[in-house]
Amino acid sequence: MDEAFSFVFLMLASTLRVATPLVLCAMGGLFSEKGGIVDVGLEGKMLMAAFFAAATASVTGSAWAGVAAAIIAAEALALLHGLACITYRGNQVVSGVAINILAAGLTVVLGAAWFARGGQTPPLVGDQRLAPLFLPGAGDNILVYAALLSVPLTWWIIARTRFGLRLRAVGEMPLAVDAAGLSVAWLRYRAVLLCGLLAGLAGAYLSIGQNAGFSRDMTAGQGFIALAAIIFGKWRPLPALGACLIFGLLDAMAIRLQGVRVPGLGEVPVQLIQAMPYLLTMFLLAGFIGRAVAPKAAGVPYEKEH
Amino acid sequence: MNRWLGSAVALIAMSVLAPVMAQTTIKPAVVYSTGGKFDKSFNEGVSAGAEKFKKETNIAVAEFEPNNETQFEQALRRFAQRGQDPIVAVGFSQAVALEKVAKEFPNVRFTIIDSVVKLPNVQSVVFKEQEGSFLVGVLAALASKSGKIGFVGGMDIPLVRRFQCGFEQGIKYANPNAELISNMTGTTPAAWNDPGRGAELAKGQFDRGVDVVYAAAGSTGIGILQAAKDRGNLGIGVDSNQNHLHPGTMLTSMLKRVDLATYNSFKAAQTGQWKGGVQVLGLKEGGVDWALDKDNEKLVTPAMKAKVEAAKADIVSGKIVVHDYMSNNSCKP
């Protein structure tokens, strides 16, 4: 009994650790997409934030300064995305991809120039990292709770506030918003900035919470998984959280199941275990999700009629 | 006329003397593996060897850090075209690219670390990682209180299995009842560069009772060793001496003297003694070893040290034969 409990607890802790950056990113992406701005650049924002969090924390010695720097870095990229997509009405996917490439290159170049460690930051110790709050073994730093809290908050803002209503309108039919006398651009900028804030927290979690320092490409595609989670969740916060947790759980299971002997089968091959999350994703996508409908105006730049 | 003759004589004399004169100018180069030069492990060892050569001889060493595997061939070819010689290729994953480029440039000398390419202008340096891993396995078994020991490998390939297999044999040698829990980080080269996943794998092992973990995973190891420190468990480093990363929780490091291999290749080229062929470096040749320094001396009791040194002497003398996973792709002889 005790063992079963501890197994479940450990699995849950591991799931949450892995899912935290996904949840933060997915909520950020949700704001952006609800407002009609497709954000392929989540990955890049998170990576840039992770780098500046670790760099700042290692120079100033304060994890909080790192979190602040992460938010600023992600917001800078968010503004860039906004400038390209909202003000200049560029292609949103192209801008997102450009941000990803920019972040992948810039972090390594800056890291190599500042710390001379091949793009890595020095390992962080003590106060330079966010410490676990209640359960030292589980690694539950404040951003884990922030991620959990971000979900109901996102739901509340989008579903229950005036801003949320307008945000949804601007993602579905910006023309109507414009006709009502509201600024489409300002609403969309706010959506993009909220996205930057959350992606910044996700990045900070990666480099100064979960790990102790930045290393090259450390986001490892998690921004894209968060994007997939948004689609899984049909652009709704709670189902998106569920998708993130499923991804986290599959990853945690993949880790625990490796090298375990299954009666009758022998040791399960590593390759099979590691393919499991992807197989399940395909399976779920094909059979259980049903039609996922994106906000109508997502990806379409808004142009006022003359 | 006289002057012409003089210089002609000098030229002839020089060309005759050149092989005798010990020091020739070379333009050495290194193409690192995807883990990156500062992975605190495998690549950094190579870098240390190159730096040592640079310092001693004042000869510049050209370096390239590829971002992905497709760049190996380009990088090797570019260096060969630019007249760099000898060129050290780091890591087994460069073998295919190197074979191709070495055939195109038969006059350029190449050294590959961790793989064998059978060409006259290629020097292949491989290590008996199983022997070094055996020693740290002995130490792990002696240091473990729970009797459960962890292994986290990088990419799941026979080479990493060789570390694991040697480690396991060392553990069983010191404590037949000890249990080994193994994980591999992944099946693609990205597995060398994923500290987050490494940490998560290590935590998974700690949750199952492991209290000593051996990280044979390049840059991923940074996360594994950090996780060991965070949980107050012991970590074992690999390739370079990683004891300094976390003094007090680093039990030891399995040293693979890639620095020596790199340095020797350059030095041999400089002194005109460079030879192609395969070099297999084990405990006997000083190619692998275990690390004991001020950062871990408090963790290693005299009794532990004696036992490891005894095992080392037995391996060198041939009394203990450590089975090589790659000889039959199985951990059983």
C-alpha cells in the first residue's frame, strides 16, 4: 500500500515537473491564438528566456532577477512578433519560425561571448536557482504552482472578463471589433504580450528551476509540444492542461518503464518506450479528439477597409 | 651565381634534413562532436589536449563545433581543403564522414577517436571503456548503502552499452547482491545534449532507491550529476575528470584520456612520427583510469581505494578479464 502510494506520488511529481513548462507555454499560446495571432515562436521565446534567466541569475546571484530577465527577454521577442504580424501584417508563421531561429543562434553566440563555455552558462548554485517550496524531493518550485494557477486564471480571463470577450472577438471577427470602435491592434498586442509573459516564465523554469544553468537548445521542442497541446485542447485552457499533463505523464512513464522487465516479454526495448508518447499522440489525434476548430481569424492579418 | 648556388645547396640540405629535424610546422585541426567543446566531458577532454599542445608549441589549432551530424563531412572536407593536417575527428558518429573525406584527401592525416576507420592515412584511437567503468563500478558498489546503483547512458549505442557492461561487472565483482538500474537518454544524437532529461532519469532512479549514479552521457551528464547533488546522492562522472563539478557528492570520474590521444596525435605529426592504424588504449596503456583528487578524497576510504587499486592491478596483469560488450553485442561472454 505504502509502496503503491509512493509510486503514484513520485509519478505525479515527475509528471508535474515535466509538464510545467508545457502548461505555461500552452496558456501563453492560448492568449495569442485566441486573439488571432498564431505563435510558432513559443519555442524561441522560451529558449531566449531560459538563456537570459540563467545568465542574469549567474551574474547577479539572484533567481528573481533571473525570472525578471526571462520575462523581459520573452517580451522583447513577443513585441518583435507583434510588430511583424500586427503592425506590419506579415505572415505569422514566418515570423514565428524566424524567432525560433534567431533564439537558437543568438543564445549560443551570446553565451559563448559572455561566458566562454560553448554557449552554456556557468552552473547555478544556491540562491541562483528557484528552490523547492514544500517538498524538497519533488522539486516543486514556485513556477510549478504558477503554472497550475495560470490555467484557471487563463480560463477566467478569457471566458469571464470584458477583455476576454473582446480578445475572443478579435480572434474570430476583428471587423466586428473594429466596427464597435475598439482597436484591433492594441487588443492583439496585449494578447501577444501575455503570451510573452507566460513563455518567459516557462523559460525561467527550465534553466533556473528544473535545471541549473542554460545549455544549447535546452527547450528541445517543448514549445511545439505546447502548441500541439493547444490544438488537442481545442483552444480551451482546461483541456489544454489535460493534454500537457498527458504528455508529461507519458514522458514520466517512459522514464520509469525503461529497463523494467515485463513478465513473459523480458526487458522492453528503449526504442519502444521512447516511441510511446508519439504513438499515443497519433492514436489520440486520430481517434479521440474530434474536430478541433481554431479561432477563425487566427493567422490572418487584420487590414482596415479603406 | 654564387648566391644561387648557395641557396640551392641550402634547399637540398633542408629537404634532406627535414625528416631528421624534429620540429616541422603543422596546421592541426579538431572537429568536435555534437556535444560541443565545453560539455565538461568527452569533447572538453579533447579540447584540453589541444590546448596543451597549443601552449607548448605555439601552434594554432583550428576548431569546429558542428551543430548537427550533417556538418561533420563539410567541416572535415573544409579543413582538408584549407590544408589543415592532421585533423582530429571526435566521436564515433564521424566515422562515415571521415572515411569519405579521408579517401578524397589521401595526403591529409586524420585521427578518429572512438571508432575505427581502416585507411592508411587514418589513425583510429579506441579505448577499453569497460576496464575504466569496471573500476568505478567497484567503487560504486562499495559506496552504495542501498545496494542499488544507477547508470544513465547517452545515446543507446553499443559503445555506451560497453560502459554499462563494464560498470555492471565491477559492481558484481565488489558486491554480487547489488542491483543495477540502467537508463538510456535517447536514441538520437540529441541524447548527448539533454541535461533536463538526464536529471529526470536520474531522479527516477533515486526514487527507486538508487544512491550512486554513473553518468555516461556527455553534456546530458551535467543534469544527472546536478540531480545527484540536489538529492544528496553520489554521482560518477565520465571522460574528463568531473569531480570538480560538485565537490563532496562526486564519488569519482571514469577518465578516458582523449586529451592524451589528441595531444599525442598532434605531437607525433609535429615530430614526424605520426602513423596510421588502430590504437587500443586500456588501463595498461594509461588510456582509462579512475579519478582521485582533493574533491573526492573524503568520499573514498582507504579500504575502498585499496580494493579498487587491487582490481586495477588484476586487470593490468590479466588476472581479471573485463568482458567487452562490443565483442559480441551482449553483456555475457
